Amino acid sequence: MPTEDTRRVLKLFGIAVTDLEDALARAAPAEDLDRAEVEAAARLGEVAGLIDNLRRRVVQARTARPPE
């Protein structure tokens, strides 16, 4: 089951991507586009960190199990 942190990270990433899409669709000024792009990239980094953490947990889970 996803943790609250996972839900929060994914929600904020979705909002950031939607904000960037909206800024592009309304032909926002360059400053607004830059801000939205930076925010989306930052949130993508958080998602990547979340995935890296989950991968580490998979490795730990595999090594903690007795051989079959």
C-alpha cells in the first residue's frame, strides 16, 4: 500500500506537470514557463528519488529472504 509520502510526491509531480502544460497552452510569458519548467524538473527529481528508494528496498527484501 502506498505511503502518504508516496501519494504526496506523486500528487505534487502531477500538479507541476499540469501547471507546465497549462503555461504552454496559454502561451505564458517566458518567466512563467521557466518557473513551471523548474518546478516540474524538481518534482521529477523527487519521483526519481522515490523510485530509487523503492529499488533499494527491493534489493534488501531479496537479500533478506532465505534461498529457495
